[in-house]
Amino acid sequence: MGVYHESNTFLEKQTNWEDFQNGHLLYGQSLIEEYRDAYHEIGGMVEVLDKEPDLEIVPLFYAEATPGGTISGEAADRLLMEVKTSLTDAMPLDGLMVVPHGAAVSASYMDFDGHWLKMVRKMLGPNVPIIGTIDPHCNLSDAMVKAVDALIAYKTNPHVDQRNVGIEAGRLMIDTLSGKIQPTMQAVQTKVAISIEMQHTGSSPCKELYQLSSRIGSRRKILSASVVLGFPYADVPEMGTSFIVVADGDEMLARNAVNELNEYIFNNHSKFSGDKIGLDQLPDEIRKAQKPLLLLDMGDNVGGGSPGDSTFLLGMLESLTGQRSFICIYDPEAVKIIKERSSNDPFLTLSIGGKTDQLHGKPVEVSVELISLVEGRFSEKEPRHGGQVNFNMGETAIVKTKSGNTLMLTSLRTVPFSLQQLLHFHIDPFQFDIIVAKGVHAPLAAYQSVCKSIIRANTPGVTRADMINLPYQNRRKPLYPLDDLA
């Protein structure tokens, strides 16, 4: 069972029920059919649980929407009703596997994940084990920790180990049900919020933090240790980095282990703030970079809830000469105009992007030639960030500007997690000098095989990297880098 949403509270537009319908809304057996072979935690859970001859898997309900604004009150009520109904119909249960994201916020409940997990615990009672996975971009709350027996975060960013973590959680459930172990979980909220561009688990300083967590996780009687990086775009008291340790029946062991991790990040907190490359520096950085270049639009990170129609980089790339670029922009209005055009002129002048709000740039007027109109569905079979198999961009127009840049205009916001977003529609990524992906780390799993260099641009927007310029009202204090810990 799962409700999976990363909620950006700085975005004005709310996430509605329709957004979950356009995402993944799965009931019963369809849940297993979607994820059985996927690089997703549900696939890992199914793999390990399915091998137990005396265990019956009862798939319940899973809802996921593309990261976006706060979940509306109406959508939250509908989600809670679906969770409650599916669980009621399936009871009694011996154990429950849960798949929250950990950064869901609704208009009714600031800690939406904590709320629905608490509701589930109340329904099942204190003795039924509840074990689950979380995205490391979870903002971990006391309610989440108290509601379940164990939570395990993915260990990679980009998230390419979700299936393995699902297997780990499934084995934990099997051993709990058989009486081999007694999971005891402890967690701590730190005084640090790791800056988004420093959250790549394969690079310093995250690399060393994860190495410490791995060593702790391998100790005797420690069942798992998790780094919870945090999601800086949800203005909630839980926002920031946390740690979880699950021990076998030893509360003090788990407590000492999370304190060790907490002490490490406090002593090294200044390493996690990062350097920022702004728009003024970008043209020079682009000229110096090896091509093809992956240009990451951090301020319009669709995987962090942004609108996907920022135009800061589009405007800059249109003004650069001699650079062939690719950029995907959410613009259903432009797609509609292209679809309904009556002129035979091969070129059409459009105002592209900048239509969701005033934070992500103004529309850019460009003259474009239509390459193709497509139904924007594609699939991914390789391990990629998010573990999803099926993607839907809605009606999509692929156009080329007079400057030589290729634009993919979509009717649904789409995360740039798969190279199939280009290949499926006969777009050769090697033809470009610059590929823009509206993300920070997630696109690396898809595009590193194509691009020789990477630039992370600190563009303006609701997912800007410099969190000190975000208007927080509810965060905890002190919290680095927003506060001095000296």
C-alpha cells in the first residue's frame, strides 16, 4: 500500500485528484502487474514475498502523482478514503508493507504521510508489523516513525536501487513474521538541511556520509541504517536531514547509532552547503564545457515539484550561436495552437513557457518549424531514478527553432528520468551540443552515457538551489545553512 507524492509548498498550484489519475493510480492485482519486473521497491517486495510458500500477497492500493504543489483537501480526503477502504476490505492481515514518499503535504495535513500512516496503524492495532520504504528526500516526522516498525530509505541518488531496497524491506517483514527478529527503530532530526546540489550519493561529501551509514548498517544486530537527505521545498517543521537506524530488539544500540550519524553531520555541516552557478556565469561555463553538455535546470526541477515551463535557459540558449540544444517544456497551450494551426507556412511564431506563474520567467517568443506531433507515451526498462516503467507526456509537439534548437512541448508535466523520452520519438541525443534536463541529480542515470560534462545551473524558481532565498515560515531552528551553528 502506498501514497507517494513529493509536495512543493512554494508552488501556488495544488495537486488534485486528476494529477494522481494522470500518474499512477493502481488497485489490487494491477499494482503487481505494473511493478513486478520494474526497478521499483514494490517490484522488490513482490520478488521476495512471492517466494514464501506460506505467505499470500494481498495487493491493496497505490497512488502516485508527479511532484507538484500541496495536495488539495479534496484529493487528500479521496486518498485517505481509498487507503481506508482497501485496508478494511483486506483485513485481517498479518503484516503490511507500505510505500510512502515521506514529503507529502496536503492542505488539511502538513504531515500527510504521518497522518495516513498513523491512521493505518490505528486500524491494524499495535501488534501487526508495518514495514516500508521511503524516498531519501523524505522529511521525516515523529508521526511516521511512531506509526511503523521499520522504514528503509533508498541508498542512491539518483535512485537506482529502489528494487533492492524493496527486497531488503520484504526480507525484514518475513523475518519479523517468523519471529527471527524484533525490529526496533530510532530516528533523529539533525540541525542540517543538505543543499540539493550536494545530495549526489556518489560524490563528496555525501559519499563519505553514506559510507559511514553503510558501516553502521553492517554491525551486529543492526538491521538497517538510512540517511534521509530531506526535501528543502516543503515548508514544514520536519524539513531537513534525518537518520534512521533499525536494530534487532536493542533500542539503545539503535539510539547510539543515529547519534553517531548526527554527530558526524554536525561536525561536517559546512561541507554540505555547495557552490552555486548563476545565470550570469552560465554562458562562459557553457563555452568551456566539453560537449555534449548536460545542463541541469535546478530552479525548474520537475522531480521537485516545479511547473516545468521555466524559460530562463530557453531564452539564453536562443541567444547563443553555434550551439544545438534540446529542451523539454510543459506548454499545453502551445501544443494546442500547433495542432489547430491552419497556415501552410512551415514556420509558426509561438510564445513558449512562462505561463504557470511569475517565478519561472516570461514566455519566450520564437519561430518554430514542426518536426512531429506525437502521443507522448513511452516506457523505460532500465534502472532509472524513480523506478517507473510507463510515462505519459500527453499530446506532444516536437519543433525546431530558427536558431537550430529542438524543443519538446508537452501537455503533461514530465520528469526527465529516461533517455527514452528522446529515443522513442526518433530524437538522437548525440546530435546536440547541449541537453537541458529540468532536474538536479535524477537525470544523471539517464543522460550520463550521452553527455561528457555536467553543469548544474542555479536558476530562479520554486526549486532553486539557494534555499536561503526561499520564504520559509514553518521550519525548525536552528537549521544550517539557514542558521549559523557556530
